[in-house]
Amino acid sequence: MLDNTHADKPNTNNTATDGLSKHAGRTVLFVITEDWFFHSHFMPMAKAAIEQGYTVGVAARYHAHREQIEALGAKAIDLSLNRGRFNPFGALTLVLRLYRLYRFYRRKLVHHISLKPIILGSIAARLARVPVMVNAITGFGYLFAIDDPRLTSCGRSSAAALGYCWRPQQLCVAGEPG
């Protein structure tokens, strides 16, 4: 479930976001559902970006890996969302929250990781006119593997939404690292 505590605007008083200046030229924001997944699969990308002079932010639900991500030099941004359920109101709220985050920090590059951040984050990025998106599909999992008519139609809807996300003039599509 989305944490609506700071849905009106990004939390600018959070020390984790202090380095994500509105005027930072080379910035990248990773949007992912869970901190542990970022830690286990995407830390080398963030490290490489930081070494190349990028300001890096990681928007995720944090449980156990905030300190390791911040120790790398990335800024941790709380983004609580439920990966297993789809709530239309929660989805709209998340799109609006991401839109505000992208606009407030004037994102140059956003990297969405996994299905929900790709679909909802791409909508927000288009609205915010983010110039470059990278969408990392990390597996189609349960939604596309199950033989249940309700989930099959949901899988088709998700596939159609992915079509909206893949506009070659605006983004790159990446697979799972490794």
C-alpha cells in the first residue's frame, strides 16, 4: 500500500534527499519496489553512475538495506507500495507522487525496475517530461505464468500498458542484469 504521508510534495526536509538538488545536472533516480532487490541486483549500476559523477537516488520501500545504499553515496527516498496488489486509487496516488518527485528534482534519467514501477512510473515520467527512461523488466512471474482467467486478463492488460511505456524516441528497455 502506498504511504500517503507526504503525497502532496516530496519530503525536502529528509536528509536522505538533500543531495538531490533541483539543479543537479547529471542525475538518475532508480524506482524499485524493495530495497533488498536493489541491493542484490542493482548496486553495481548505482556505483558506476556515482563514479561517473551522477547524483543517484533510490526510491523504494526500505526495510534492511537503507544504510548500505546510502553508504554507496546514493540518496534513499521512501516509496512505500504494495507489490502484490493492485488498487486503482493507490496506483493513481503513486503516479501523482512520482510525477511530483520527477518534477521537483527535475529528473534527467529515471530507471524503473519491475512491472508496477515500469507502468506507473512511465506514466508519471511522461507527464513530467522526463527526457530518458530505462525500464528493467525483471521477470514476468506469477501474473503471466498462472492459468487463471482473471489473472490472464490482468496479464493482457499489463502487456498493453507496457506497450504505452515503450516509446523508442524516449526510452531504453533493459532486461534483468546479470
